[in-house]
Amino acid sequence: MVLDADFSSADQWVAGRSWAYPGGGPTNHGDNKLDHLVEDPAYSRTGVFRATRRTDGDWNAGLLTTEGSREAFLVRAGDVLVARVRLPVETGAWPAIWTWLDGGQEVDVFEYHPDNPDLLELSNRVKGRYHYFRDPAVRPGAWVDLRVELGARSVVWWINGVRVFDDRRGVGRAWQAHLIVNLSVCAGRYHPAPDPGTSEMSYEVAELRVYRTPSGRARTVPAQPRRTP
């Protein structure tokens, strides 16, 4: 194991800014987001990623990234990432775990929108491959176990212990990127914006670990046991 996420650690994680957002943030309206990133530890440092409505129409929102931290952790080709998340219930919530470096290198471990209650979006944007995974176990408020094998020749996703997508493209042998964990808020172009009566939303990341083998071959890391969501 090369990373066992401690979201409270300033050595591992930077809060409230990322170069995946224009100018490092705090907003990214061009990507249909109402986020206004904040450093306030109450929005991310406990592993519960929160967003609250602002008076200007944006939402204060939590984001953590390894980019710019003292450890500056990079996930690499061949690594295996495992995570356990509790999905949000509020319309407009847009949680994600993803990677980013120098304007790209993006792999989306998952994205979720409660208006598509049984669907997880799984994407390798490095090589232009994606999959919409549907399952009754995926639903607002559910716990979901994620495992992603970041292979040079194929990225493989497992959901709740079941192999669901092998993209057969991979990320390339030299690939590496920082990690981002955040809760965005939809502006309404592609998914509904929050209901007018909603003032707060959240999702939780209870576990996030990265494993690396000497050979860099992801398949040598044992698969997660299936757990009831």
C-alpha cells in the first residue's frame, strides 16, 4: 500500500484549490458547475464532502487534491485504487474521485448524479473510453465499494466485488497523475440543478487506498471481497 488516505493530513492533501479548475479555482462555471471551492476543513477534512448554498447562486464546496501537497502523491500506471463511498441523495449533487495532471491525464474512478439513481459513470478520458454502469445496488444514500486497476493497457473497474468494465485501452506505461476527491454541484445544463429548497448536500468517502506492486502489474493485487452495500 502506497497511500492510505488521511483526509485530515495537510501533508497528503490540499483543500479548496486545484489546477483542474481555471486558475486553480475557486469556480468552474464553464464545466456546468456551481462549485465555489473552500478551504474550510468542515467541507472535506473529515471524509464527508459537503456543499452549501451561497447567496450569490454558487455553492461552497469541498475538494481535496494531492496536487501541491507536501507529499505530492502521484498514482501511476499499474496501481490499484480501492475506495468505499456513500452516495449523495440530493438532486444536483455531483460527487467524484478522479485524477489530474498538467491539463489532463484524467481517469474518473466514478461520477454520480442522483437524477440517474442506479448509474455510475466510469471514464478513462486519457484514451477516450467510458462506461455507464447500472445496478440496483447503486442508489441515493447507498454504500458502494470501488476498485480500479489502472493498467497501462487496460483500466478495469470493479463495483461491489464484481468486475464491470475492462476498457482495453489503458493509460500508457508512463502515465501518472494526482488524485482529486470532491463534491461538485450541477448548474442544470446536463443534469438538474439543486431543488430550490435544498441548502446543503454531502457524500462520504470512508476509505481510499492505493496499492502498487514491484512489477506494476495491477492483477497481482487481490480483489476486494464482495460486501453488502
